[in-house]
Amino acid sequence: MYKTIFTLLLALSALGAQAQEALNQKEKTLEPCVFEGTLAGVPEGSVVMIWVSEGSSRMGASTDTLANGKFRIVESPKTPIQEFFLSIDGHSSTYPIYAEPGTKTIVTGNGLNGMKWKVENDFYLQKESNNYLEHEKSTIPEWIDLQSQYSEIVALLHATRSESEINELKGKRAALSAKKESLTSAYVENMLDYIKDRERNIVWLKELLSLMNYAKKADNVVYMEKIRKLYESIPHEYKETLEALKIKTEIYPTNAVKIGDPMADFVLYDLDGKQHHLNEFKGKYTILEFSGLGCGACYAMRPHLEEVTKKYANKLELVTVSYDSKNIWHTQPFGKVSWHEWNDYKNAVEIMAKYAVDCYPTFIFISPEQNIIGRADSRDFDEVFSKCIK
């Protein structure tokens, strides 16, 4: 199973690299970023990969093979401020690495756990990210240690192992999760106090989003109120970022539609930039598929969806709502399909909140009268389809 998953991840990485190449051809290439590293305790010949973060997706891009404990990767950023990750053989990655065109980043570390590596460059956002990390290390070291241990366990679970080893690792992961839960309140309270006077930037936003997720899981209304007040301090230029929109949908929740309700309409755009509405197929069945580049299960469903849309073309319209950024989505690394592919250019955050989407792919079935009649994921798609589509 894990070998299959890893193979699929490598395939997605290759497709991500194709997407990057397409972006390079489409946009003016910015001055490249350089990543140089020295790693001890890592097998010679290990593949070091740089991942480019774009909205909700990460695309595997350039690689280097570790030789004498060293690597060097050159990667062109696609935006003036770019977020990267580094990983070894597709496993445990670093914390986010922030860079601007022309930035040189130095990475040093010991072992496969990227979260323990030291990352330094002259870009102000990376310096700020390091400030956050140093604060956590000095005030809540137990939390950092648990995060690091958890990352190592997850990386090991992605390796090919025996069933007994997998079960042992799952047991360790569960124990670490329990320990993390016991420290969550201390972590959230500490960091909420720390960030209240920090500069509002993308590092700050990502931290606030992380704290909100922990506070929501703990169902702590006091922390959520503090987060709401901090959200109100976000500068206007950051209000439409992915992080800010995700925070907004949680602290000002919408009433999600459910089976039996009329469908919710939104404005989206096709690959030619033409505007569409979700409700424009009245009189036919409509299936909304929520998916994106980083979703292996979505990719695996595509051949079956091709069969379904062709067989029921006279009564059914399928619309894929992508959560990818506009740039990533337009590269179409999976190739074009026979149904509709639309994007709201906002990572579909508000649409997914309205339809209560919490996994990918999620399918929403809509009647010709435009009422919601079913929902499914990839596992029960056929069962729900047979009940809803008459």
C-alpha cells in the first residue's frame, strides 16, 4: 500500500515539475533562488527535492543527489515572494522556506528530519520565520520536540515496511498525538501572546491559521475570540490571501448547505477566463467535484469520470471546482478533460465552506431542480451515483 502511495506521489511530483516548466514558459523568469546544503547522517545518493508552494498545492520541482553530504539546487521563483520546502526522498520536509528572486539559502542539518535542519538566508520573511521558531524553542521546547518526533514517524510510515513495523509506528504516532493534545493549550496561549505585537505578514498569517486550527479542535471559545480580534487587525492587502480566507470562514462560519437544501451558487471561471455560475445547468443533473493538483485520489478517479460523463452526457453535467491557485490550475498538468473545470481564483475556500467539503475528492449531487440530493467521496461514488442519477 505504502509503495503504491509513494509511487503516486512521485508521479504527482513529476506532473508538478511539468506544471513548473509550463509556468516558466508562460511567465517571465525571475532571478533564480539557490539552495546549498550540508547534511550529516543522510545516506549518500539520497534525492533532495525542492517543493514550490502555490496556494493549497505543493509542486515537486528541481532535485539534486546528495554527494559527500552536500547538495545544490537552483530554482526559479514564480512570484516575487515564494514559499519553498525541501525534502529527502519525498519524505520529511523542512518548515517553510521563504525567498525572493536571487536569494541564496544555506541549509545545514543532521539526519532525515527536515524540521531539525537549520535554514538561513537574508530575506526578511525567512528571518521572521526563524524568529518564530527560536521563540518556540526557547519557551515551549517540549512542543517543538514532539512536532519533530511526529514528523519522523510520519516519514517512516511512508517507507516500505512490514505490517508489524507499520502497526508499531502507528502506535507511536497515536501516543505522540496524545502528548501533543496535552500541550496544545500551552502552545496556543504562548503563541497568541507572542504574535499579537508582531508585524502582519504571511508568516504571521500562517501562524494565526495554525493556532486557529488547534483552538478549533480543542473547541476553546476563549482562544477563538482572541483569534477573531487578531483577524480584524489583518491589513487590507492580506484579506484575500488563502490563509485569511480560511480563518474568516471559521470565525465567521457560513450555514453550510445539506442534502435537501437548494444548491448554493457561486461565480467561477473556465480556462478561457469566461465567467460561469454553478446553477447554470438547471434541467439536468449536476455533479460538483472538489479537487486539486495535490490530490492523488482525484487523479485516480479521472478515467472513471470520463466514462460516466460520456455515458450520461444527455442528462448530466460534471463540474470540477479546483482549489488550486490560478497559476497552477492554468498549467493543466493532468491534461484536459471532457467535462467542465472551473476555478474561483480564491482557492475555493468559501465555496468549500458552504458545501462543507473536508476531504478530496468530494462529490455533491444536484437534481435537475437544483436541490442537493447526495454527497460522496471516491470510495462510495458509484453507490451514491446509482441512487441519485435516475
